[in-house]
Amino acid sequence: MQKKIRLLFIFVFPALFLQMHYCYNNPEPFPAIMMPRFGYQQLKDNTVSYMDVELIFISDNGKRQIIDRHQLFDSMHLPQRFFAVRKVFSTESQAAEDVEFIVWLRKKLKDLTAANSGRLEAIWHRIHLTRKNGNLIKEKEIIANKIIKL
Amino acid sequence: MKTKWIAKLDYWIFESYNIAPDNLALCRISYALFNLFFLFHFNFSWIATYPDTFYHAKPGLTFFFDGFPPAWILNIFNIILTVLNFFLLFGKWTKPVSILISLTLIVSFSFVFAFGNTYHIIMWIIFPAIMAFTNWGAKLSLDSFNTNKIITTWPITFMSILIGFAFFTSGLAKLLGGWLQIGGSASWQYFHIVRSKIGRDLYLSDFIASINNAFFWETLDWLVVGFEVGFIFAVFSARSFRFFICFAILFHFANLLILNISFGIHLVIFMIFINWNMPEITNSNSLKITKQKIHAFIKKHRVYTIFFWIIPYLILFFLYKNHSRVDGILPIEVPVYTIGVSAVIYYFYKKIKLLF
């Protein structure tokens, strides 16, 4: 038994490094429980940094109301909410053509805003963060816009 | 006959991470209590309320399905997890139960991760399966009445490799991302992105945001990379690793105050590296309560004092779980973590004092 445990310890290091090498050199998806994940590699830029922020609005009879993603995905685990917004409201997403999704969205929005119809608008902003003389400067730029008819 | 290096390897694997059986039992109880109290977090039935539009299978179990399972299956997972955690709490059939908890969590979380994001809970998921081999049901358990009380510590060494490696990969990504370049600051960027985008601006966030000293921010970059990359080297010495664990707790505590990131579950995992037991104190027949006796009592029962911060945490979490949360953080967590972190600092203060 002791020999087997010793072998386990000897092989665990190459196995972990091999996995790391694989993750670092290949795009996702990796197996769902695999660590490490380099998807969030933080690059250092000396001058500027940016972040993409998505704002979701519902327009009903000319009234425009912002939707909080935490309310829209309230039952979902927190880390998944940002991902869910990106997945279904991105410009590449085909979710708007999915009947099941539209039914779910309509029901959810009705609970949240009492809006029956209208359209949902997702606006993607890119916020540039610049540091000048020690002060933080934020510049907002609209990079994409998606409309889903309800 | 063992060669010298095999003897060294054996010492590192089987003996270096020694821990008292009481401590192991406390880790088991804490883990089970956390699971039971956090079961709202581990309630998987919410998955079924979302349409399959959200389903993005990754390599693994979810590849064999087209969408999320129905609510009744997820409810079965919830029930199984609850029952298994009660068994773990009271230490009945500890080894198979621990492995089953890991397996059930792996299956359940596969569907959570099918939403697209895999997050840092893997250590929590595999923790009981690894600890099952320590015989962590040897004390404070129903098993202790009829099974052996010998514990093995190689799984703790194994856990140290996984933790060290997880920190290392995080540090390596930063290192390769250029965090050590002079000029600008990645910590500054990351801090402001988290603050502006997610709105994490509680506790010390405003104060830190007001710091405009470039040297401060550059030093942070170097410290974070050095600490995270260095973790993998600390694995080979139990003493160094315990110091790194102490820093990890302080590091996460700072993250809680500055970036508002919760780290409750990791605190329980880190506990297995801290041997809270102190030498036994000689009993005295005198009934007179003296200062020495109080000290002796605290020393003797230090292992149980850990409950003084675990139980309040769980009770407060239970009471406050339905209150508004700011990105997963409860305001009440701060004072409770402060007590936990103080306990760790006190422990290390004692250890350092012994060294000199």
C-alpha cells in the first residue's frame, strides 16, 4: 500500500503540470471540473485597461426600464449570472430565436416589471479605465446593441 | 532497505503533516456543518427552472445530455446530500459517506457548470473524498466506538499539493501576463475593474481606491505573484506550508475587505493544516481556581475553542441568509472572519514564540 501511495505522489506532479500545459495552450472548453483555468489571465497594461459592461433595458409602450441581472437570474448561483448574461444577450447568440427562451424571458420580465410585451434591449458598453496623474478616468463607448422582441 | 531519498520522501508523505485525531474530527464536523447550513447554496433544483438555451455542455458528464435534468432528479441530489452530510456530521460510515458526498457534488456541479462558468469550488468538492482516507471519523464520531482510531496523514500532504498547485497556476498566469513589469499596476487595474463593474465597493474599498502611490500598487503586484508562485515550493516543507496557509488566510481576508470576495469554504479546508492541540497539562487535585488553571484549561481544550468562531458563523449565516447580499458577501461575515483570522494569527504567534 505504501508503495502505491508513493507512486501516486510521484505521478501527481507531472499529471498536474501536463494538465496546466494543456489548459494554457488550448482554448476552452476544458473538462467541466478541471483546474487550473487560465480563462481569466490578467494581463498587465501600463496605460489603459478596459471592461465590457452590459446593460439590459425593457421598452414597453415607450417606457424604458433597466433590468438588474441579479433579479433576472435571481435563483442562479452568483458566478453564473455574469456568464449567463453574456451567453444569451451577446450579438452572436441565437437565443432570441429559441421559443422556450422567449417564453421564459417573457414570464420572468412580467414578474419583474409587469410589462406584457415590448422589446428587450441589451447594450454592451466598453469602459476604458485610464490613470492620469494618479486619478481614475472612465470613458464609456457603446460597442454592440442587441434587441430581442418579446 | 530504503535509500536515503525514499526515506525522506516517506517522511514528507506520511509524517510531515501530522495532525491530532481531534483536529481531523473537527474538520469533518465543520465541513458537514458548512454543507448543511449552506445547503441553500447547494440546492440544485433552481437549475431546472432555466430553459435549455442556457445549456452549454463541457467535456465530461454533461456531454451525455441534451439539456438540464428535471427538477425531481435535482431534488433527489439535494436529499442525498442532506442525508450524507448528517452521516458525516455524526461520523457514521465516514469513509464511504465522504466519497459519496464528493461524487454527488461532482455530478450536481457538472450541471451547474453547464451554464458555462466553472468556478473555484473544486477543492470543496474533492475535499471529503481525499480526507476519507485519513480516517477522519476516528474521533468525535459514532464510528469511533467500533473501528480503529489510527489516522493517516498522507491525504493531507496530497491536499497540500493540490492547494499549492492551485495557487501556483493563479500566480503563473499573472507572471506570464506581465505583472512583474515595472510601470502601471495590474492590481490597480483589477481592483478598479472589480469595483466599477461588479460594484464591489464595501469595507476598505474606498480607502484603497484613494491610494495613489505607484510604489504601493507595484509592490502589491510583486507580492501577489511571489506569494502565489511560492506556494508550490512551500509544499515540500510542512512548516513553510503552514506559514503560507497563514498568509493565505490573511490574503483572502484582505481580499474580503478590499475586493469583497468571500472565502468561507476555504477557511475550513485550510483548517486541516493547523494543529491546534497543545501539550497535555498535568491535572491538579486542588479545587482552587487559579490563573494557571484557567490557562491550562484553555490550552487543553484549544482544539474545541475553534467552535467559538465556527458555530457563531453558522448561526449568523442561517439567520442572515435571506437578507440582502452584496455580491455574495454578508456584512456579518466581516466580524466573524475577523475572529477566525485572529485565532490563526494567535496560533502562529505562539508557534513563532516557540521558535525563538
